Amino acid sequence: MLCDTLSPTELDEDYTEELKTPEWAVAADVLGAVARPRHPPALLGLYDNLDLIRQKIAAFQPDVIFNILDCFKGIAR
């Protein structure tokens, strides 16, 4: 799943604490809805580095990508 963040991130960043906050409720709900024991979801937060998408796809090889990204570099337009 691809979502936006408020600052630059790393490829394998841990979003455990963020997912507990109200601001990340949508991301937490989507992850909970798609999680299956044999098909664990992966989360990629994106601020400004589009190459992270390519890297994550190469490493994780997802069957489906959920895009809940609604801004880039903090700009929503």
C-alpha cells in the first residue's frame, strides 16, 4: 500500500507507531482489511522520492497495489 507522509522516508521504515494515530486511521483500516496470513501487506510511505516505489515493487513483488497517496511533498493538488 502506498500512502503519503509528512517527511522523507526509507524503504523499510517501520510505521507501527504512526498507524496507531488518528491521522493514519485510513491506512490502518486498509491494511487491516487486506491482511491475510498467506499474503501479508506491505506499507510504503512516500514524501518525495518516487524511486522508492520501484525499489519496493522489486523487493516485495506485490500482486495488488493500493494507492491512498493524496499529496506529494506535502502538496495536495
